[in-house]
Amino acid sequence: MSEPIRPARRGRLARSAAALAVLCGLAGYIAVHQLTGSKGAPRCSVGSGENRYEFTPEQASNAATISAVGTGRGLPERAVTIALATALQESALRNIEHGDRDSLGLFQQRPSMGWGAPQQIMDPVYSATKFYEGLEKVPGYSRLPLTVAAQKVQRSGFPQAYAKHEPDAALLSAALTGRAPAALSCTARVAEGRPGDPRRVREELARDFGRGAVPAAVTGGSSAGRSASGPAVLTLPVRPVTGTGRAAGERRGWELAQWAVARAEELRVVEVAYGDKVWHASDSGGGWDPASGSSAAEPGTVRLRLAQ
């Protein structure tokens, strides 16, 4: 039989419990802020009110790549939602070099299970491609519950965990596929540091969307994309991959524009203009503003301005 708890021991236990609660709360606070960024740090968001998801520029860049790889393959928005929900669960949209056993990357794919070599899996374009290849083999995946479709690809030990990420994934996919115009907001620290490289932006566009899906980028300034007196400017003609008409063109334009915003910090993009909207990295709110005059893009184009 255990010894009865005396008052002094009760006091020590209570103090210990309180200290433990404080430490757990502090650990949770630190974890959240490491993931989403502290106040004043660069951040991104989609949605509004209670139906809102906030995340970091790193997560936004990875989400944009996942979405672009899907639409570049001609897949529907539902496929992108499934892929994003899966990556949210597996890695919180971070390209991590660790996981359960030998799991790696955005989708926690295992080299030992035939997903590829470690260096391949750590490439977001490759890992997203492998996920979509698996999803395309699932008959009627777009009509299945998200948990079922994701599980048929991933073979997770916790398949129901994907469901909790579906609302956030749906917000992300609506923005990143262009169905929800100006829905993605980001702040980015690109005013100082290295200049943007037009060649790299073009390469990343081709890698994410596929070389056949991205129109040739017309650069402003010199042949390298940078004038002697100003920043590099890239003008992207908007040509929808699927569908015809104004609606398809506008959706494609917003897809390219919001991809550029999501990857702005990594690619050193300081301004994105499309239609009647313009986004500035220097805007503390990170949202889209009405465009007019020189801030507006030419009709049917997305204009990117890079850091000097």
C-alpha cells in the first residue's frame, strides 16, 4: 500500500504541477512561434475571420510548388487540395530532413519504400511529382473522401489525421490555383540583401509548372533582365493551360501572380502586378492594393519586379 499523501507533500506536488504547466505552456508558445513566426516576422495568410490560415514564407513557397506541380500536370483543384492536406499533416509544409524511420521531405517519403533517393525526395518538385503520380493511380480519387485518397498514396499509420487539414488545404488550393483572386497575402523581407535573379525566377517557373506549361518570360531592361538604372522586371504573358475564354485566362493569371507572392522572399520579388491589383513586399499588411498608372500590369500579363 502506498504511503498517504501528507499536506507538505501535497504542497510540493501542487507546486510541481504548476511549474510543469507553465513549462508546457512556454514550450507550446515557442513551438507555435517557431512555426508561424513571431509578431513582426514575415508571414502569409489566406482566408478571413475564423476561416483563416496563417503560415510562414517557407511554408508558402512549398505550398506554391506543390500546387504548381499539380496544375502543371493538368490535375484539378481537388488533387491539389489532397496533396496540400497531406503535406500539412506529414511535415507542416516544411522540407524536413528527418522523420519516422527514414522518412524525409514534404510528404515524408521513405527511400527504403521505393520513393527515391534521399536527395531526390528532398527536392519539393520531385516529391510532389511522386505524390501526384501515386494519386493519379487511385480510381476516382477526386470523389473519394480526402482521408481515403491520401491514405491510398501514403499508407500512413494515422490516416484520419489528414482530415483536420482539409479546411486549410482548401483555402490554399483555391488561392494557389487562381480560383480565389488576391486571396493570398504575404509580407516578405526582400528590401535588403542580394538582388533578384531573373534567370532563377524563370528556371523556378519552369521547374514548378513544367517547361511546356509556362509561357516565355519577356524581361525588361537588358538581355539579362536588368536595366542599368533600375531593377529587373519580368513580364509573363498569361496563357491558360486548360480551358479557353476570359475566365480561364484570369484564373491562370492569378495562379502565376500568387505563386510569385508565395515565393517572393526566396526569389527576391518585391512587386507583383496583375489585372487591377498590385502587391508590394514593403507593405506591412502584405495584401493586394488597387493598381493604377505605372503600377498596373499590361492587360493579359503578370509583371514581377525583383530586388535591386
